[in-house]
Amino acid sequence: MNATQTQNEDGETVRFDGAALKLDCGVTLETLELAYRTYGTLNKDKSNAILICHALTGDQHPAGDNPLTGKPGWWTQVVGPGGIIDTDKYFVICSNVLGGCGGSTGPQSGNPETGKPYGLDFPVITIADMVRAQNLLIDHLGIESLFCVIGGSMGGMQVLQWAAAHSDRIFSAVPIATSARHSSQNIAFHEVGRQAILADPEWHGGAYYATDAHPRKGLAVARMAAHITYLSEAALQRKFGRNLQDREAISYGFDADFQIESYLRHQGMTFVERFDANSYLYITRAMDYFDIAAENGGNLAAAFNGTATRFCVMSFTSDWLFPTPESVNLVRALNAAGANVSFVEIESDKGHDAFLLDEPEMHATLSGFLQAAAQARGLENGGRDD
Amino acid sequence: MNATQTQNEDGETVRFDGAALKLDCGVTLETLELAYRTYGTLNKDKSNAILICHALTGDQHPAGDNPLTGKPGWWTQVVGPGGIIDTDKYFVICSNVLGGCGGSTGPQSGNPETGKPYGLDFPVITIADMVRAQNLLIDHLGIESLFCVIGGSMGGMQVLQWAAAHSDRIFSAVPIATSARHSSQNIAFHEVGRQAILADPEWHGGAYYATDAHPRKGLAVARMAAHITYLSEAALQRKFGRNLQDREAISYGFDADFQIESYLRHQGMTFVERFDANSYLYITRAMDYFDIAAENGGNLAAAFNGTATRFCVMSFTSDWLFPTPESVNLVRALNAAGANVSFVEIESDKGHDAFLLDEPEMHATLSGFLQAAAQARGLENGGRDD
């Protein structure tokens, strides 16, 4: 396998050629590109690397500015110089997931067999495939062992997959607001989103890249439905309630009379500017398929038996997409596997999205866990060489 | 105003002509048709009538067979000869709501000004408008005072509107799994459904009646999203979990691998056979607009001040669409208004749809309440003349 490194203003891209990645579905991707970004400096022991895994619609830009949108990265609350994940100390890596639309190989990439974008000919991928791709990147960067793998939501699924498949390679793991398997209700919401995309005639069976079309309306509906699940009822009531949008009275019509309608429409419209509909199909499918226990004969603990990785599991009281019982289930399995695990359920009314927001208790928990883990690994000052 | 009665195999229809109904939006419907069905016999005192109000996608066939689908009515668990709402004793009335698609005037009705179906020219209606229409029907049937008004979900909203606007006309009221106002989250889910319909090119701006088109895909997506909200996560996990549909292993594709996907797709597909997309728009809007407190300067209790109606309020522990705090809020207001009110939160893992299902505690509560109310009204044997 041959690796080629390129750099552009969006970050780095590495291209692996020659039977690059064998997928769970049986297909082998001959070529694999991974777009990624790093922050900070790798120490000479290569022991201070933290991999951040992004969520369904995230990207490789947790910190700094996102060069595509010009807006701050999605986790600047947590990652940055002097931050909770301090890029002055740690070498932070984040890559766009396999199947994504931020530069990594996905359904919009060129299919080597046809020279045209894959579309629906792209093989269906899994969370484990995403992690296999990240594993290649870590090899490529010359890192033997990651100090920590951290992520929320689908990012947390990747963290758990790292711990299940490559425990020897990760010193510590922080799965946040996640689960070891996607629930029936969550599959249901994903299916609604996919059907909304498939119903859009602009989808063209997934082959819309050749035209100017993009299933904007379908993708916007998918995003609107999903977005409701990211927030709690309490947060919606507090932020929007039944407040009217730029009007004194209801219009007796189908305009966005209510602020919540206007907000959701805006979420849908802006999302389609930055995300690919086929990527949405593939990544939601990967999440649906995620079930670590099933991979281990129904025994979740067996996936983590004998692990030396230190875990910090976090959930949020008002998260109804990945509610606390999912984390409790995970923590029980980790305990049964004899793992070193701490668990904090954080009081918050912000719903699932709390992990992306200003949540002091989450920040304090993460900060404390990283400090203790750094000490345990003998990383003075986070491992910085100076 | 002139009323014309017709009967067909689906039930009865009454047509009111001549400034039939002045709506909240300011428009007056010159002609109003209401399709309804009755069960049992009105006693000579006309004191044994129970009005049942149906939910968003319900119809005028709670008991017996539904002539359109050939299936049992939607509330045969509760309504029928010898049933909890005993049609051997009580005279039971149920009408298709204004705006519906079961024979009552709605967007698919002929617009007298154009001779064509209204489509989006149909005026936007409210829950209060639906109740005004029912009020006309009760007049037409020569009933001065209803023994009880009963309904769940949007049916419960109608019950509350009856109590707020026509308390002198209802002896008792049973609002189940409902609220005195639609929450921000519920408006959000409705907006997703509406946008799915509006995104379907077969919707043709609401004017699809002239063609063979019907926004089937959009309406199916709307139904799928809504259907998730009718069930609890626990019920989905218990019924479907991550079980696969007619296969041994995942397909690595976008087929309905999981039972929950197959179930949802089926719900969507069958719904579009029996429901009109524009009716879905109008009725969801009516629910969004519902807010009894707002009609009374923000004071919910004021809506019920001095009411002599006896209330029985019920909610279900796992209902997250109309969760118990909504009923508690209502019960507090009724108590503050000095109303005679009982309240039961029923333990159930079936979610919002519990009110339509086999829920012995709900049935026992309703049965006991009706017996006591009948006694209080001096209705021996439910008021039957014999």
C-alpha cells in the first residue's frame, strides 16, 4: 500500500492506494482518501496524540476556523490553545469519516471503475470501517499508541469501536452521549430521514452529481426531523416556546408563524449547503448497523475483556436520543470486563446537543480525567517537549 | 340557516346552508357538511348523549366496522354494545372534524366560488372551529346538553374547547392524553410533516385534486415521523428492538433490514390510502394554533371559571407527545377554577397511542367516572328508556 500526502487550505489529505481498505461488507476499496486536520505538536515519544471523532454531520474541524463555512469549528468550547483539550500540550487529530463529504472517500468520490462519482455504487460502510480508516491514518502519522480517543454521539460510537477492536492502541477513551448499539427508535428516525431524501425526485437514485440537482428539499426535511431529536423538549420550550416569529398574531396560514418553525426551516436550509445527501444516507446506515454486543455473541462485556484502556463515560439527563440507560448499560459491561471506568451523568436540559455546548460539568469532568490519565501515562505537562 | 340530512352506507351527513359557520380566521363558510355516525338510542329526555371527538387521523367510526377500510372502528376497545361506553345505554355521536377527509367539509370539498376543490384556498381552521361545527350538529340533533364529551390527543383538545366555550352544554368531560396548548416540540414535529408534503412535487401547491396526483411520498414521510412520536422508546424496543425483517443478516444496503423500518414504511404506505395530504396540513395547523390560555390572557384557569362540568383527566407515563406535566398543568388550572376534577396518570409503556389500546386501568377509570356521572345526572341505567 502506498500513501500520498497532500496539503491544502482545508487541512491535510492522505491517499492510500493498493487494496487500501477491506470493508465489513466484503468490498475492498482500492483507493482511500482521508481528509484530516491536526493541531499542536506531536512530542518525540509520540505519546501525546488525541484523536477526536466527529458526529454524524460533523467534520475534521473541531478547533480553529472551519475554512468552508468561515465559522468556528464545532468543538471550540473544548479544543484549542489553553483549552480543555489543550492544543498547546496535546497533538490533536481529527479526520473526516469514511463516507463523509468533507474530503474523505465517500459516495461523491470518483468510482475507479467508472471514473464517475460512486453515488449508490459506493459500498455500505460501518462504524468499524470508519475506525479501520482512522487506524490507517494513525499508522501513517507514525503513532503507535493514542493517548486518548474522544467523541460524542456517533463520535462516541467510534470511540467504543476503537476500544473494542484496538484497545492496545488507545491509552484512554471518552465516549460521550452515545451507545454501544443504535436503538429501535433511533433507527426509526434515521429511516424517516432517508425516506425523505429518497422521495425527492432531485435525488435521481443517488446519481445527482452529474446534474445540477441535489435533493435539497428531502435532505432539509431529514435534517429538520433529526434536529428535533438533538434538543430536549425543555430546551425547545425555553428557547422558542410558542413565541411567534416577527409577527403579532398567527397568520391563519402555513408560513412559519412560530419561531420554532422558522428555526427548523433555517436548520434545514443551511444544512443542505454543507452536506451531501448520499453521505447522509451512508452515515446514518452505519449508525443503524452499530451493535458491539451483536459482534460478540450478544455479550457486550466480551468486547472489552481484559482492556487496559481507561474509560470516562458521560451522558446528559435530558438526552433522549442517547439516554442515560444506554451509558449505564455500557458502564455495566465495562465493569464486567474489569475495565477502569468512571461514569458521570450530567444534569442538563439541553438534550443530546449538550456535548457540543457550554456545559461546565462536562468540561470539568473531561479536564480532570485527562489530567489523571496524563499523569498515569507519565505525560508531564501533557507530554509537550520543552 | 337550512339543514339537509342525507344518509349513506358510511353514516349520516348533515349539510348546513346559508352562512353556516363563521371561522376564527374571519372567513364564513356558506356551506358546511358534517359526516357523522351515531350508535345507540337517544332517550326521551335527550340526556344520555355522549360525543366522542377523534384524533388527528381518526374519523367518525369509533365503533362497529369502518365502511371504508372494512376494519373495526378505531375505539372498539371502548365503544360498543356492553362496552365501557355502552351503546346499549348511551346515545353516542362521532363526527368527522371540520377540515377532515371523511366526508366533512375540508380542503378537498368543492369551493362554491370556483366549483373546484378548495385545495389551499380552504380557510385555515382552529380547534374552536371544529367544536363550533360539532355544536351545530348537536343543535341539529335536538340535544340541549351532552352527558359527556370524550376524546384523546386532538380529541382531548376538542373536549377542552367544549369545556372552555360551551361548559353549560356539557355535563362531563374526559380529556385523555392531551394538553391545553400544543408544545414547541409538537409544533416542530408537525412542521417536519408539513414540509415533507410541501416538498413533494405531486402536491402541486395543494391543487392535486384535478390530476391523478397525490403527494403520496411526502405524506408517507409525514406519517412515519409522526408515528414515531405516538409510541414510546420502550414500546419500540420491546416490539421491534434491532430485530431483522425476513433475513438472517444485515444486507449492507438501504432495504428495510430492520423490522422497525419495515413497520414504519408500512404505516406510511397504508396511511396515504386513507388520508388526504391537504387535510393533514390543515388539521396539524389547527393543533399548532391550539392554546386555551392564550385566548384568556395567559390564564388557563380563567377559561374554566365557574364551570359545573365534571372532569376526568388521564395521561400515560410513557406518553412523550402529551406528557403528564401537560395534564398536571391542566388539572391545576381546573382546580384553580373550582372545577370538579379527577386525574389519573396511568402506568403504561405504550406511549401516546395507549389511549387507543388495551389499557385496563384507563378503561376502569373511564367506566367508574361515567357511572358516577350518570348517577349524579340521575341517569338510571345510563338513561335508557325501558
